Amino acid sequence: MSPRGAFDRRFPVLLGAIVAFGLALRVASAQGSLWLDEAWSATLAHDTGTPLGVFLKINHDNNHHLNSLWLQLVGLAAPPVLARALSIASGTVTIWVAGRIGSRRGTIVGLTTAWLFAVSPILVTMGSEARGYAPMLLALLTALLLVDRWLAGEIPPPRRGLAWCFALGALSQLTMIFGVCAVVGQAFFATWQRTGWKVAIRDTLRLFGPALLALAGVLGLLAGAALASKNGFTVGRYDPFTLPAYLRGIGDMAGYTIGIPRHDVWLPILAAILVLLAPRFGASRLAFHRLAIIGFPLTIAILHAGNVSFARYYLLTSAALLILIGEVAGLGLAAGHWKRWTAGAALAALTAASLVQDGVLIANQRGDPGAAVRAMSAHSPGGATLRLDRETGLAVIRVAAEHQRYPLTIVDADCPPARFVFVDRFEGQGFPATIPLCGRRYRPVASAHARGLSGTDWTLYELQP
């Protein structure tokens, strides 16, 4: 047997090792207590009471339905890793699916793509927190793999599989809609090149008809629940479109995809250039990459959508970029000579940068609000009263106390003075040196600053004698 043949036979074992490493990163990153958005989701799911209530009562953008069902199942007091288990499992399986997608261009491409998905900081982050982005991405990549196999003539039209992917993806996180556009576009343009646009329209509609109906059904269910609610659909935080916020969002997305956390517009520009040069590198899925990496961010800018500063909203672009980089690097490694050295050096640099950022996440644990409860427990083991600086801290501290079974009473009034005051802040906001309340002063006794894409900045203050 040739060395290449033996290497190909070891592909499942090597891919399994990469998947196991990605799982270890995600479990290590999931140890701290839930941060603001996670805790909010857990509280909403717990307070609504029933699985049906997740669909009919929580008409909120922070309700990622499958994730909410999981959080409701495990309970508000579940350990952080268990609360995040759905995302950990989804993110881990996504590594395997990415490897299968890449392996369609060769064993080395498959392993390279899986490795990038395993270590990418944005995917490690989303794959280790209790939100719906990781399950959504798994559904999206599964749909892409099904389309790949259909285009290659390996399977009959996977209408039922695509319907499940579209429905479950949308129930995980509504940014699945952007992924649907890219996957449908990939199938249409690839078919157009072979058969012409008329046949491509017909075959694409036949392929995706049930899936689009399933997606419409999910959207109809969510819209109907919102319309039936007296408050309608609510958004926790909405920031209007601004160019600086948009540039920061796509800059963070590109940077944390490859391990370079810079609010820098040059990284998305370089990503777009890579897409334009992709045919010269022999890359495939050109329509998917053009739609996901160039078309989607441009559409967001043209539409002036809100909340564009959050890198997680561009997870479609991250996934497409990793698939493209994995394919280009894998083909370079397989080609030999100077291409192998260039691809190897680039892959080593991306790996080192990504692992550094993964290490930051593991050490920081998104600011770990559970440390505030541990500090209160150390100062007042039998329980304590707590005053919140603002309402945003309620879910965070409530979930952290439930995890640790710490008896905590949250009070609203300034007097009589509570034993502790919990102050949470968004990025860039400062904390007071002391807090005067009820004629007394509080001084800080514990604090944390979140580093990375997610987290809660907080300071815990204690009443002075």
C-alpha cells in the first residue's frame, strides 16, 4: 500500500483525534458561571415553566428555542458545563462535519478544515456557551454537506434532510436564515453552470421546496406567537446601524475566526481578496464563499441592520472562511514543494494565534460571575443580602447563586443596607471606587473583566463597618 493510501485509511482515526481535542477545548472553556445572555436565557426558560411556553410565551430575541428547551430541562441550578452541554455537543459534531466537507477535496483538506474548526476562537467560544449559535452552525454545515453530496450525484435529492436542517437551524438561532441563502445559492449557481439557469431554477426549487416550507413554518410559528402576545416581539438591546459599529463587528468576526483579535477592517478585506483569488487556488464552492464572505456582510451594510457590532451575527461568514482557508491550505500541503512550506507556515501561525486566544478564554471564563458568589460565601458563609446596581445583573447573579446553592436574598431598597452590592458593566464602562448607600459606604472585594467575544464585567462591593 502507498504512503498516501495508508494515510487515507487513518483518516477516521486522525479526524477523531481532532474532534476529541476540539471537545476538550470546549469543555475547558465552559467552566465559569453563565454570563449575561446565557443567564438571561436560562432565567426566561425557567420562569416560563413549560416547553410549550418556550414557543408561545418567550417572544424575545434572546430565546434561542432549542437552547431554551435544554436549559429548561436541566434546570436553573445545573452546573455550567451541563447547561452548556447542547452547544458543546453541537460544536464538537460540527468539527466532524467540517472534516467531512473538506475531505471531499482530499484527506489532507479534510483534516486541515477540521483542525481549523476545532481551534478557531470564535467557534470555541460559541461552542462552549449556552446559546443557540453552535446548534445553528451544525445544522447549516450539515445542509451544506448534503448539497455537496447531491451535486456530486452520490445521493438522491435530500429533501427531508434539508427540511430538518433548515427547521432545526432556525429553531436554534434565526441567523440560520442567512445560511439558508448561501446554501441555496450554492446549489443554484453550481447547477446553473452545468445545465443553464432555467433547469437550475427548477432543480433548486424541487430540492429545497420542502426545506423552505419547513423554514416558513418555523417562522410562522414564531411570528404567530409574537402577534398573539400583548407585548409582541421584544429585543433586549438594539443598537442602530453605524459604520464604526459595523466595521468593529466584521473586524472582530474575522479576527476571532483566525486568532487575531483586532477591530481592524483589513482582515475582512483580506478575506474578500482570498475569495476573489479562490479560483486560482483551485478552491470549490465558489458561490457559497462569495455569498457568505462577501455578499452577506455587504447586504447587512446596505440594509443598515441593527446590532451589527456583534461578531456572532456573522458566524456564517466565519464558517465559510474556515472552510475556504482549510481547502486552500490543505491543497497546498498536498501539492508539495514551496506550496507545502507556505501552507504549513500559514497553518502553524493560525494555530498558534488561535490557541493563544483559546487559552485566554479558558483562563478568563467570560469574567466568571460565579466568583462573585464564591466571594460572598467566603465573607458570609450562611448567606447574604445583595443590592443590584442595575437590573442587568439580576439573571447573572441569580443563576450563579443557584449553581452554587448559595442562599442569597436580593433587595431593592437602599435601606436597611444590604451586605453586598453587585455592579455589572458593559465593555468600556468604569466602576466606582466606592458606593455610598443608606449613609454607609461599600468597597470592592472582588471583580473580573471579561476578555474575548462574550462575558460580563463586574465588581462586588461589601458594606464597611
